[in-house]
Amino acid sequence: MSRTPEPSVSRLTAAAATADDADATAVPRVLSIAGTDPTGGAGVQADLKSIAANGGYGMAVVTALVAQNTHGVRSVHVPPTEFLREQLDAVSDDVEIDAVKIGMLANTEIIEVVDEWLERVAPPVIVVDPVMVATSGDRLLDASAEEALGRMLRHASIVTPNVPELAVLAGEPVQRAWPEVIAQARRVAERFDTLVLAKGGHAAGDAVRDALVSASGVIAEFTGARVHTRNTHGTGCSLSSALATLQPQTGEWASALERAKSWLADSIRHGTRLDVGSGNGPVNHFASLWRRASAAPTAGEIAERWWTEIADVRDDIDALEFVSGLVDGSLDGAAFRHYLVQDTLYLRDYARALSAASALAPTVAEQELWAAGAMSALAGETTLHARYLGDLSIVDAAEKAPATVAYTDHLAAAAARDSYAVLIAAILPCYWIYVDTGTRMLPRATAENPYYPWLQMYEDQTFADAATRAIEIVSETAAAADEHTRARMWRAFRISAEHERAFFAEPLRLTRDR
């Protein structure tokens, strides 16, 4: 069969490159230093969820074991500070840390251990969420611990206090009006030489404002709609750990804050779905992830994904000596004749698979496409092969080589299962890979190349149109299928792609072994 290009190949190749680049992006390694929450809504449990939800690898060092639930804290157990030091060193001795989020530090001794560790290790990003004031308004740290925390803030990249905690850091009364909160945040930023996230969630109204503040003023301000819900437990922990995760990915704080706020608003909005606890419930850290996982992919997404996921096979084909020999004309003639014989044998069975697909097709248009493909394989392709082989009796006398046997057995098995979806997925690589490989070979060949007339067959527009339509039909069928069927289709497609690779690789190997 002469196989020629189709318009979506370049688009899908570009999409594959984009996906490869995305996969190559480093995953930030983020350490949470905080207390626990056995109900999972706050503390290191919330931090680890937040880090994972925002694309990071989460680690945790526990500063305090807290008995709490959605109604409040019952008791706190603080492990020995020496054990805290051992936890910190165990992580930093082994793992390169991209960012640190610091939450609950229960007393002066704990703060000093963390301070010394920060001085020694110097993580590049440090987010401090100062747990200093309870919801009731009670101070959680004594004066000595507050002073120690203030000293530790010299290491902070950003501090994320609530309004009462901002006032403690400023050594001033609590401010409620937004302009005064901003002004107080500027004084804290100047006092501790750090950025401050000023939060406006305490204010009345349907709009919630947050601002990134330095000693010089507001760097960025964001306004969002208030989500009216009781599921706000652990929002401070979650936001600060999201910031710590996103800053290494974005490289700057304003973008990190914008993304963190958008993610957190969505997580708060879907918190009630969790139905955890009878008090102030947690946010739904993985709401957006779960939505994406449950949503069926579109036909376009499937085509791009499948093409990307056989990139290794396509790269292997490009690197084959058989392919490069076709392009530059150096391919051994015996290997090319072997290929033509096996390709003729293959196309006879491929025509049977196409005929089976036509018989199973749910629409007349699909019937016509696969039937036309079968006719092309039997009639047009036989003529093309005869031009190079001469008498086709050589084909009739030949036996299928191992790669041909394996490929045609795979197609026959797909046809025998009476699954139209799986069968057309197995059929597709013969269209798609030849289109892609052939159209990239032709521009590199010269008219003096003895195989140039063969390569010119890839310019046939009829097959180009058929290949485009085949990709559309298979992708649309996969998008409409259930998850199990879609997985079987992908497997059949992948196996056929691997058979294409083996089919290209075999001629030189067998002719040299003779």
C-alpha cells in the first residue's frame, strides 16, 4: 500500500514534543515542618495533599502530635527536640530540598532547632505560616517563643499570617480595614526583611482580597469571590504549602500566589463533597485532579496521547539502517526485495482485516473507508509491488518471515474477537506510521536514488485523505468507548506499532544472516 501524509501528523508531532517537555519539568521537592491533624484537614497531612495537588513531591517533619478534629484541638504532645533535629537532618542529609513550608512550632526550643537547621541548610524557598493565634483569639506561643520566631523570620522568603498573627508580628493592635491591613503588612515586611501575604478573608462581603506585600508596597493584589461554606479547616496550611510548591515551578511569587488562590478556591468550593466531620470540614485538595481523572478524553486528546506514547517506536524506526538506506540509496537490493515480498504477503492479510472492519462498521461511511482500503491493498498495491518484483509468482512461493507472521497473527486475532473498536485500533498504525515515516523520508531523497520512485508513492493524496479519516474514526470510537474498551484499543494500537518497527528492521537482519 502506498502510504502518504495527512495534515495532522505535524500537529501531533509538535504535541508530542510539548508533552515530552512537560514530562521533563523537574518536580519540586517540598518539605513541610509542622504539627499533625489526625483528621487530615490541617497540619502536615493537609500540606502533603496540597503539595501533591500542585505538582510537588511532599516530605514532612513532625514538630508536634496534635489530637484534634473538625471541632478543635484537644491536646498536644511535643516530641523531644533532639528527635526533631534527627528528622530534619535525615531529610537534608539525603534529599535536595527545593522549598520548605513551616507551620506549627510549639515552643522556643523547637523554633531554635528549626532556626539552626535553616541557617545550616539554607533551602532556596522558605514559606512560614506562623501558627501564633488560635481561632478563639488566644495566643499559642509565649513571649519567648514569639521572639524566637521573629528571629527565625530572617530566613523566610515569605510569611503568610492571618490578620491576628500579622498584628502580633507587627507588635500592634489587630487591624480590620483592608488599607490598614496592607499598611501593617508593609511594616512587618520591612521589620523582618521578607515578603508578606496579607489576607482579607476575615472581612465582610462577597469579595475576598489577598495581597503580596513588600516593604516598598503592594507587589500584586488578587480579588476572588467568597465561597460560603463551613469547609475551611486547614486553608492556611494548604495555601502556604501550595505557595511553597508553585514558586519553584513559576520562578516568581505573584504567579505562584495567583495559581495557589485559584486552586484553593476550587478546593474549598468542593469541600462538602468529602463529608468529613461535623464541624468545620476540610477542603477538597484533589477536587480538580479527580474531575480530570473521571472525565472521558476527547478524540483529539486520544490521538495526541497515542501518538506521543509511541514516540519511542517512531524514533527507533527513524534510526533503522533500512530506513536511512532507502533515503540515501545505499540499501542492499536483496533487503529491499525481501521487504517487497513480505509487504505483499502482509497486505493480503491486511486486506482481510480491513474487510472484517468494514463488515463490523456501524456506519456506511466507515464501511466504505475500510472496504476501499481493502481494495487498495489487493489491487493497487499488488500492481505497485509487481513493478519492482516483476513476476509475483516469487511472492506466491515465499513464506512469511517471522515479523510478518507476528503482525498478521495480531491482526487476525483482533478480527476474530468481533470487536470493531479493537480491530480498527490494530489497523491504524499501518496508515499512520507509514504516512509519518514516508513523508519525512521523501524530502531527503534525490532523484538519482534507485528507490526514489518507490518513495514518491508517499505523495498519493488519496491515501493521505484515507489516513486522516482513519485517525478520526479510531479516535472518535475510542472517545465514545468505555474505559476498558479504550484500554484494549490502546494496547492493540501499541502492539501494531511495535510490529511496524519489527517489519522495518527485519529485511537487513535476515538478508545478512543468509
